[in-house]
Amino acid sequence: MKNKSLISIHDLSKEEIYEILDLAEKFEQKPKQRILRDYIVATLFFEPSTRTRLSFESAANQLGARIIGFSDASNSSVQKGESLKDTIMTVSLYSDIIVMRHPIEGSARLASEVSDVPIINAGDGANQHPTQCLLDLYSIRKTQGTLDNLNIALVGDLKYGRTVHSLVEAMCKFNATFHLVSPDILKLPSSVKQHIKDAHLKYEQYTDLEDVTDKVDILYMTRIQRERFSEPMEYERVKNAYILHNNMLDNSKPNLRVLHPMPRVNEINEDVDCNPKAYYFQQALNGVYVRQALLSNMLGVEPENK
Amino acid sequence: MNKITQKELKVSAIENGTVIDHIPSDKVFQVIRILGLDKMLNQITFGMNLESKKLGKKGIIKVSNTYFEKDEIRKISIAAPHATLIIIKNFEVIEKKKIDLPDEFEGIVKCFNPKCITNHQKVMQHFKVMDKENLVLQCHYCEKFTKKENIEFL
Ligand SMILES: [Zn+2]
């Protein structure tokens, strides 16, 4: 992937996904290695996202890279009306790779077309966030030993959740069976379901979380946002129906792991945290390894422990 | 004059120019608008709700002394995917071609997604044609679909 940008999970073949995941394992074994000490990583956050930025900056720092950039566009030249194209063309002169997050959809693709250095899309509005998807895949493979033939439940806001859409589309490459748990008004969009159908895979839709906890390998929880409901009563009615409590995992499969893209609000009760099946904090840490893998791979630098 | 040519001349014959045939009747005004024919000084005639074996009712536009360029033909292909272009010189049909939708094209229509970068900054639209039959376009930038009923020409 040297000198190629990472904009959308759709840009990656199955082989390229495995290549990144294998490389991320090297960094999990040895996270601190100063292989990027001669490189400058730009992190351009046109909208704030503290978690994603810290994860990328931790990844870059552990590899010894220098970091330039901004965490909020409000005090940069962007605020003065500079076009995205001009900002990217300028920053690409100052850095070896650009990590960017932007509220407008398609911005990262545009950036990749005007930049001389590779772009990593760290989220473009509701469109794509491929590093989140890769860290989800890494976590699934890590906990299950494989990506193939798994039963995966996705719970919560399946309509607007970009993370969910990307994960479903990616898991279609690996013969997954999908269990979709959501209130009626937040069902998975038909365009995403079409991907499952096109791949000739199975899916089932549920409104009750307890219908799936005992039969899946991965329980992927997401947050239901109040803003999605026009009726406050409707939100009040559904919000508690999608909260995972520890006792709900009593009869779950031994290999089950609970994932969540974080931050959580209350959809995973804190009593789950001590359960060995809770994996969401490790999942966040895996994001650092995946981002180390991407930075080094796209800059064409190999890990010391290859 | 053979039969076919006579039929085509129903609206009125042109000496030199282009006939756009087999336009769905309800798309005639759209084709006129997107080609800017409403601002043109050349002689233009058009017909709607004419009989057609293929479409039931069809529309036709005849433009004198005008031959369309690639970009304009592309526009026609999106507004009226099954149209036929007939090139006429000295009252003779020189060329008759079915126009086809390309697999991919730039410009011409707006991305339907209001949050798309092409609707916020000076960027040329770029689409992949996902479904030629039902006219479904996918934006190269935001990856969202623009369907036939949502197509808005630039
Ligand atoms: Zn778009």
C-alpha cells in the first residue's frame, strides 16, 4: 500500500486487509520502535474527535514520528475560508503522510486526489472511517482466531451508525451470519442489507437483545442517540431495551466477546466491565496497533520484528 | 425518400443539423434546457406525444446547423438514456447512433447528498453509473447514490 491513500474500507481487498492485520500483530508484540523517527505525520482534525486523534498520535509517537497539525479547525486558516484543496496541498509539502478528519462527506477522497503524500481518512462525516473498521476486524480476529464463518450481532442504532455499515460490508467478505438488533425505526438501511444479499449471506432482524446473546460469537454494541428520535417518548421507550447487563451473558457462548466502538454512554452497564468477555477497552487499544501498521505500511517502512 | 425518413420528418425537415429522436415525451423540455437550446438562435422544432413502437409516446427535437459535442451527448444520455441521434447533411441522414450511458462521468448532475463535498467546495462532480436501466449513480466522493427521481442537472 506504499504511497496509496486509505479512504474507504471498500478500497481494500481481502488480502490487503489481512496484510494490515498481520502487521498490526507485529506492533502489538513490540509497540515501541522508532522506525518513523525521520517522518512527519500531519493530523488535520477539521472537526474535533479526541479519541481518534489521540489514538493516531499515540501510534505515531510510539514509532518515533514527529506530529504537526490541528485538533480543531476553528483557529486555523480553514476558518479564514481557505479551500480544503489548498490546505491539503500546503500540508502535503510539510509532511510525509496526512491523517484527516472532516465533517463533509467525500472530503478525504478529494484530499487524496490533490495530495502528494498518502492520506488516511479518520472519518469524513457519515461516510467512511476505515481505521475504525480495521480495528474492529483486528479485534474480531484476535478474539475468535479467524474472521471466517462467524455469527455477529450488531445492536443499537443500525440506521445511522457508519461504523456498523462499514463493519457489515467488510464482514460480507468473510462469510458472516448477521443478527441485527434494533428498534424498528433504527433498522439497517436496505442499501446495506443489499450487500449481505449480494454476498448470499444470512441475516435476521430482532427487536429484543436477549434473543441473540446466547447464539453469537461477537456482540457489537452501539449507542442510540436521543437526536435520532423526533418523539422524546419513543426514545424513552426504547433506550433501556438495548442496555447490556452482565447477567444477560450468563448463557452466552464461551468465545463470545463484547465490542463497542466507544465512547459508550449507558448501553453497556458497568457490571459487564469485569466480565472476561468484555473486550471494548482492549479493542480501543488495538486501534493504536492498527494505526501503527497503517502509518508504517503506507510510508513503506517495515517493523523491526518482521 | 424512404418510409423511415418520412416519418422522422413529421415535425419538419431540416437541411443540416441534428435530430434527437426517441426521447421520452416528459423529458423533451429537460433535454432542451440542459442543452441550452432555449437560448439558441438556430431554428429548433420539437414534438411530443408522437407515436412510437418502442416508447408508446415519444418526443423528438430537431436542431438546425448544430452538431453536438461529446459532453452534450453525455448530457442527453443521462436525461434520455434511450435516445437516438441522427446527423443530417443536405437533407440526408449521414449517421444514426444510439446513445449509451457511460460507466463513469464527470459534471453534468448534482450529487443528491447535501453533505457531499461537491456541494460545498469547488469540485467537479464525478459519478459511477451503477444501474443503467434504472439510472442509479454513485458519487465518487461521498459514495452516496443519486437515483433517477433525484437527478438535478447543473
Ligand atoms: Zn457526493
